[in-house]
Amino acid sequence: MSLLRSDIWCGVFVRRHNDLGNMCVVARRGDPIAGQVFIEVDHLDGTLSLFTPAPMVSRTDEGAGLVFQQRFNRAEPSKVRERIAREIEFDPDLWVLSIDMRGDDVGIDVIK
């Protein structure tokens, strides 16, 4: 299985959402080749959701894209940002994408 470079995947994600009318930005740049990607979703109602990379054991060989798990669902912004800050201390190479959208479909593969 071959994954895209992180910088290319993030660029495509940001552009696709901006084209759909969702404000999406790279809030933090990480390692361009293999940095982990976190997605912070602002639901524009005072809550945030956070998607983080899924554990390798939960992934299948069927898809070549990134697979995520939902860490927080419509939580207080301080909790989500605190979690991101802790992860950056552990892994300074991670990417953070920030998107503003009212819905819940971020358009990524999420494990249950």
C-alpha cells in the first residue's frame, strides 16, 4: 500500500473543502513526507470535533488513503485544543487542518 505524502494529501483536502464553500486552512505544517494529520472541525456553534489518525491495526489494505478516528465530537474548544497541544509536544511533525462547517461529513474515512 502506498500513501500520499502528507503535504500533498493536506493540500488536496484544503482545496477540496474550500471549493465546496467550507473555510479550510492549514493551521500547522508538519513533516511534508510522513507527518500525522489531525483535522479540527469548527461546527460554528461553539463546539469542535477532532479527527486523528486511526491505529494501524484498525486499517485495511483496501484503501490507499488516510484513515481517521473521531477523538472528540462537538466538544468544548478548550478540550480539543489542549489535546492538540499535548500531541504536538509528543510529535512536533504533525499537521493540523482546521475547517469551518456546519455539517458532520468531513469527507474522510473514519473507523467506528
